[in-house]
Amino acid sequence: MAESQGHEETASLTVGLIIIGDEVLTGKVSDSNTPFCIRFFRAKGIELSEIAVIPDTLETISRTVKRFSEAYDWVVTSGGVGPTHDDLTMDGVSKAFGVQVIESEDLIQLLTLRGKGLNPSIRRLARVPEGFSFYWGEGRVWPVVGKENVAILPGVPKFFESCLRAVFHEIDGNPVTQGNLYLSWSEPDLVTPLHKVNDAYPQVSIGSYPKFSQEDHKVMVTFEGRDGDQVAAAMDALLSLLDPTGLVRTDPPKRTDAPPSS
């Protein structure tokens, strides 16, 4: 993964998220990094294409990282970068790319400066894939390690979030615009008009969600797309096919372009 050069902007950037840890799969720890990523990348205009939650096993980490790296522009891993025996993410990423795990002299120096005794457990924090790169970000005292298009992040939420910002601080896509219609129609009544609008506006993602506990509407229809004019047009097109008395309220199209705060 190369250092970011300038402000990168495209609508087609994709990312895959890999949550690594037996503690997540067994419910010992509740995963908050996934919902944060969903909000973060959505606001950035980067498509979060796939999420995997996998155990702390070398083969699974390696296989998943390799597949994600080949499929997506970016890969973000969460967890498995500490000093203990089950922290295998560096080994898994290295194996995925067919390189060795090496010790970074820069990280050894940082550990020394921070007064860490360099016993074998602490030295594990300086292990990185051969051919690695660093991502610092503003104000960081410890870099994010990257290999090719993979950013290797810690699992602790407050560290994960700051690291994610460090990697993607200059990388943006085209934020999504979303609008919603709240209708008193039942969902079966909407099937035909929804199909017509969906076919007419292929660039707009249209979702229909029945509501059973809302007093004022039976269905929420969402419209999402990179082109705000297309989103607005699709909403108008659906309304033109319906009896206006069925419209309860509208959320006008709005860009989601503010990443969540820490």
C-alpha cells in the first residue's frame, strides 16, 4: 500500500473489512468497529463491499486477506496485532502476500523511546510484513502498518477509529445521496410501481422496508445514489405513479458527507 499522494477522488473506490478475533465470534467482545466503518466509508463515498468476521487462525487470516486484496481497492483488518500468541494478523498478511515477517527497526526505536523493555513479547509489536509501509496521520505517535492495499489496524475501538482516519484522511470517493418516502400503502401495492422506477433509474438503489410498529406509515422506501439529481428524479417518478393521499412524509435527498466523530 503506497503513501497517499494528494487528494484522491473517485466514485468507484471499494473496500473490504476483515474483523479478526475469536472473542468477536464467541460473543466475549461486542464488535463496534464494523458499524463505525459502515458510517465512516459511507460518508467518505467509499463503497464498503464486504465484511468478514474470522477467527485467530493463520490459514483463515491469510486466505481471507488474499481474497479481499484481489477483489477490492482497499482492505482494512481489525485486531490481532498485539503481543500475545493469538495475535497472528501480521503473520497472516505476510503469508497472503508470500513474504516474510520482519522486525522494523523504526518500531524498535519507538518502543525504546517509549520506555518499553524489549523482551520477546514487546518485540512482537515491531513485527511487520516484508515490504511494509507506514501511515502516520496528523498527531499520531505510532504508525499504521500497511502492506500493498491492506491497512492493518488494531481491534481496540478508540485506536481503530484513529488509525482508520490516519489511513483515509486524504482519500475520498463520491458521497451517497439518500432520500426517503414514508407511505401508508402496504408493500404489495407498491410492487409494480417500484419495478417501473427501478428499471427507469438503474443508477439509483431503491429499497422497500415494511414497518409494523409505526403508527403513521406502513412502508419506508429509500433512494440512494451518487448522483443527487437522479435520486430526486426517481423519488418524483415513484410519487407520480401513486395516489398522493398515500404519502405520509418525505426526507428530501441529502448527501452523507460528514464522517462520524470519534
